[in-house]
Amino acid sequence: MSAGRRFYRIDYRGTPRHAIEADGSWRLLEGDLFGAYEPGEVVSAHDHRLLAPVVPSKIVAIGLNYKDHAAEQGKPLPQEPMMFLKPSTAVVGPGEAIVLPDGAGRVDHEAEVGVVIGRRAAHVPEQAARDYILGLTCLNDVTARALQKKDVQYTRAKGFDTFAPVGPCIASGLDYRGAGGIPVEGWVNGTRRQSSTTKELVFSIDRLVAFVTAVMTLLPGDIIATGTPAGIGPLAAGDRVTVKVGGVGELTNPVSAAARSRGAGT
Ligand code: MG
């Protein structure tokens, strides 16, 4: 990862643009976030709506990667990472609503550390994983729990539109290999429901990069959702759910019911 910077994506006068936060000020990013760029015009952090910081081609999510969450799900620890895909169309940014699908039953929050890939990555050795990571972000792996239990695989339960809030930024240069780990928390309506750190991961971030890229190529902007700790729980319309990742910030999304009039032809 590059030295400590935060990368945001903003609605800049109707156009999505990346912005770099460094030394307390924001500047438009001129060039390619994943290639050559330089900081440009200074912009106000408060005048522009935040968007999801990347548009991934895919999200590769890891199940049962915290021991306490596997226990609360009543499942044995996996012998190797258990992965599934969330579609890019599920991504929403900070402040955008998580929409509860009609008839889906229980829908849960899952606070996770998202690993944003910085360059094309295939067959990456574990020892080299860090070179392929742009930075970390907050991700909510929203899950229709009843459908997850009902279906053989997770595509429906994990794949609804709005089920992958990401943001508010990508933080580079964080010491995710450090002894303390990266803190991750999930909050609902101001109450902390999940709290752990990446040192509790069953499979480390570097191990996940190696494991996933042994299967499929990860493209710049793709995200690995590293799993959720214990404390997952149901969401209801009107809730506000927040994912906090140490060194990244907070990602808050309101929860709303599906509009029953949707598709009514007006
Ligand atoms: Mg998850």
C-alpha cells in the first residue's frame, strides 16, 4: 500500500471524481487512481455528496472468517477460506438507503473490513499481497439471512440491490499486519452491536489475497470483503446502520422498506 492517504469519490458538479485527503485538505485527483495521478484543485469536504469510493467489477466476500461469528451461526470453522461473490450492482455509497426486499424475511447487517485492490492481481504470493492492495474501506455485507439458510448458495441472499454499502473512503498505508490489528465495529441506531479487530481473522488479509487470486484475477477497484465478527442482527425500516473501521472512518446508511408501488407503471 502507498503511504497514508484517503481517497474519496465525490459528485463534483454532476461528475464522479476522486479526491485525495492529505494533511487535512481535499484535492481533486488528476489522472488515474490506479495509475499515475497528481493532486489538483482544492475542494471543500462538505460541499460534495460522497459516492462509493470505487466501482468494483466484483466483490469477493469471505464467509465465517471470525471464530466468534462462526460460533454464533453454529457452523464449524472452515479449513480454507469460504468465498462467494456479491454483484457490483449491490454497491451503494455513504448515506444511500439499504432497501429491504419485499418478502425476503430477516435482513442482517455485517460490518466488515473491505480490501480494495490497486492493480491487476493473479496468482499473488501471500508475501507479495501488500503490493496489490490500494487500501482499506468499510463494507456492510448486508444479508437476507432467511434466504441464505434456505438456498444452497448465497447469490440471492447476498446479491440484492443496495446490499453492499461501501465507503466513505479508501485509506492507504494502514498497518493491517500490525500486532493490534484493524478495529472493525457495527452499530445500529447508535448502539454498538459488533466489535472486533482483524487480528481475530481466521485467514489473514494477505492469505485471502493469495487464496482468491489463485482462483480469479482481481482487477483494480475490486474488493475483498474479509468477513464479519459476532453480533450480526436484523435491520428494520427506519434504522441507521454504521460500519466503523479504524483508520478509515464511518459508513452510515439508512434502512428503508421496498417501495410497494415500484414497477406500477407510472
Ligand atoms: Mg459477510
